[in-house]
Amino acid sequence: MTGQGIPEEYLDGYARILKEVSATGRRLTRDELDSRRVLGEQAADAGYGLRALVVKHLAATRAAWPGGSVTAVAASADSVLAAVEQAVDAFAEGHERAQRLAVRQEEAARREFIDDLLYGRSDLGRLAERAERFGLLLSHAHAVAVAEGPEAYADTDLVTRHVESAMIGRFGDRRILLTTKDGRLICIAPGDQGEVLTYFAKQGHAATDGGRVAIGRPHPGAGGVVHSYEEALGALDLAERMNLDEPVLRAADLLVFPVLTRDRQAMADLVRTALGPLQDARGGAEPLLDTLSAYFDSGCVAAEAARRLSLSVRALTYRLERIHHLTGSNPADPLHRYTLQTAVIGARLLDWPAKLL
């Protein structure tokens, strides 16, 4: 990299300063230092790199180096070099200040775009135009994956940078947007590139120390991104309420749950009718509700359900008999089983019995 091609305007007054310093040995004035900073900012705004600009300063220094006798040159060399150091340092300070400002402005624009995108704000046409700047083509379908862990994550956190590095190393410059929102890691990818979100889920789960990841379904347009994002958040919320153990959840696999809760009053009535009698058990309904959950989750295999609950098979069988006695429904009977299992799902979704229905 050389200083060739750098306009002379960014060294305005530099040769004069060196000439005066050579003659007087003075240091640069405050106004001269401020002028160097301003020129550094202007050069940064024009897109010139600091390395080339420093080379340009050194070339100008050589051209303006004082002549005369050997004694005179030696006497002024220290003053001139000190002036060069001051001038270049001030120029670099201005250049770096402009660069930091540009980065902050870019980060602010990116954050504003992400907020508008994920909340469905702003004119959709304008949003699509802005999206291209960040690598998204909103005319296509997109899907969103959301990873959450024990901590809140920001764009500059080590966890975020680790996941981003892994994604770039695997997929390069594909049209993928990685960011954070409300302390969660977010990945937006084209809807036909499911492998991208699957890999993000793997990296996000590992980087967040075993955190959970949810993947929304692909949907077209700018509104589709919001829809997919909300599906992923809904899956995370569902996993919390249902005590789901899976590290990666797909909204497409959980569609039955919104159906079950669409008529909340009917579901609440089912829970009260099918499971309400469990509240009369010693210790309340919760232990027996956990028993039913484990029994159904294990495919109605008593030995596996007992293992999950750290019970003996005999103890588990006793609990199932107690449930049959209290509710009148036998968990082992196929017809009764469907009603009880649906009621158990409803109880988890409605947070019963912690909340009264």
C-alpha cells in the first residue's frame, strides 16, 4: 500500500508546519493539532485507509526535510520528528474517531432494521429495500431460529461471536442474518436452506451451555419473517410450560398445541372435569399429574415411566390405580387414555393446578 492516489488536500498545511518547526524547534499548536484531526476525519469519511494516509505523510516528510549544513540538519531533526509524531498521531485520532462513529451509526441502523423486521414495523416496501443492505431478499420465504440460554446475549458477546464465526466458516456469504434480540440469539435464513438453521441450532445449543433452540416455519415476505420469529418464540414458551426436554424444537412439530388451546374455555372445562378430582389426593394433584405426564411420555411403558420418576414399578402402579380411583378414568385403557392425555397437555398449557381455572 502506497500513498499514491491520496489527494493533497488531506495534507493541507503539513509542509508549512514542518518548515516552521525546522526553523524554530517549536511544537504544534492546539489549532494545528485540531486541523490534523479534522483532516483525518474527512479522509476516513472519504474512504481512505489509515495505512495509505500514513505513507502519504511520510513521503511528504521526506520531501519537506530541511536542507543546509550537517550541523543544522542534526539540530532540527529531533524537532521535526517530534512534529511528525504529533501531526500523524492527531491525524490518526481523527481518522479513528470517524471510523468509530461510522461503526456506531452502522450498528444503530442495523439494530433499527432488526427491530422493525422482527416487530413488523415500517413500510414493507421500504423494509425490503433496507433488507438487501443486510443480505436478505424479502421477496423470498425465510425462516427464523431463536436460541436462548441461562444468560442474556448481546451482539458483541463472546457466545454470539463464536456462533457467527462457526456459521461464516460453514456457509460463507450466504444470505444469512445473525443477530440478538431480547437476550436471545437469532438466525434468519432463506426458507429453502433448512441445513443453515439446523447447524445454527447445533452451534447455539453448544455455545449457550445446553440452551434451547426453536425453529419457526418458512413464510414468504417481510411479514413472513415476523410470523416465523413469533412461531419460534411460541415454541420456546411452550417448551417451558410443558417441561419439554428436547434441545431443538420445530414449530412444525408442535402445531397440535395451538389447536388444543384455541378454545381455552373448553380446554379448561376438560381439565377441571378429567383431572379436578386429583386435588383430593394426599399431597395434591401435582405428583399424580407428573405421574401421568411421565407415563404418557414413555409410551405408557410402566418401567420407563418409573425410571423417569425415580420410583419403583410397584409405586408407579399404585399411583396409576389411585388416579383411576379418583377420576374414574383408567390410564391403561385406550379410550380413557386419550382423554387423560389431552387433559394433561391442557393442564400444562394452562398452568394448572398452580392457577385456578
